[in-house]
Amino acid sequence: MTKDRSTLKAVLIGLGALLYGASPIDLIPEILAGPLGFGDDALVLIGAGVAIYRILKGRAARQSAARSATMNG
């Protein structure tokens, strides 16, 4: 049986998105484009949210299948 590292992956993706939003490099688009510069932040957060959702959804499906196999076998 392998370790399920999906929670760790989800946490790291979330932290990466937050660090990107807080990094000084991320200030450049805001300075150059004004309010439109926040679009890249929104895309990063949306992308991270979708990735986390998919990871945790897959984890739930694997856990459900494992429980089902244990009960049936």
C-alpha cells in the first residue's frame, strides 16, 4: 500500500498560490496595469482552487473505493 500524499499536495499548492500573491515580483503587473493587474492573481487562485478540488475529489473517491472493497471482501 502506498502513502496518500494528496493532502500534502493540496496544502503545497495552496501555499504556493498564496506566496505568489504576496511576492514582490507579483507587484509588477499591479504597478503597470493598475486594477487589471489583479487578474493574474485571480487566475492563480482559481487555478489553485481547481487543482486542490481535483486532488481532494480523487482522494475521496479512492477512500470510498477502499472502504467498499474492505466491506465486500
